[in-house]
Amino acid sequence: MLVAEVPGTLTVEWNDEVKATIDTWSTYAISIQQFREAILEKGVANARLHGGRAWIMDASKVKGAFPQDVQKLIETEVFKTFASIGVKYFVTIRSADSAITNMAIKRYTTHLGPCGIEMVEVPDHDKAIEWLREHR
């Protein structure tokens, strides 16, 4: 089910079977307002409503990193908000092509632990769903 979309940049979908929100990124060229609306407003509201327990970030096709203001928002608000609605797992689908993207994602692990969220890295979407099925 489509939850939110920033055309050409991001789709946010819901997988009811594993109770997960799935962000699929095409580029990290996003404004802080677009990010806030798609993730912190629509994505979080949907996850709260449906008992979300996981957030999957598919960065497999992206190169680079988020703009600085979005990175700061992720570090200061996003994971605390996820934890407050019951998200237990942050699953990342790594980029096969970009070490910079993978480093940027790894940087967030220091902010997950204090929030009680476990980070899981997988190579693709199917493995993410499989892992969540096994860890209900």
C-alpha cells in the first residue's frame, strides 16, 4: 500500500504482513519539508495506526548522502519518533555501488541503540522481508 511519494525521489509503502514501512529511495535530493511530510508525518502516522514494528530503508539505487539538514533531523528526531511508536527494527538495504551511501547509513547506528532500535543490514528487499518473518 502506497503511503507517501515524492516523485522521482522516494516512495513510502506499507507491508502489512511484516508490519513494516518501506522507504525506497531513487535519490537523496529531498528538502527537509518533503522528508518531514513523507516520513515523520504520513509514514509515522500509518505505522502507528497499523502497529508498525519495522522500518525498511532501501538505498540500493542511491549514491551519496542526504542534505545536511535532513541528516541532522534523522539524528535528532527520526529514530526517537520511530521508537515512540513501537518500531523495533531499522532494516537497511545497502547500495551495491556506493561506499559513501553505505557509510552514511552506518553513521546512524550510533543513534539507534539509545532508542532501543536494532539495525539490520540485508542485501535486498526479499531478504528484508524474510528476516522480518523470522523475527516476529
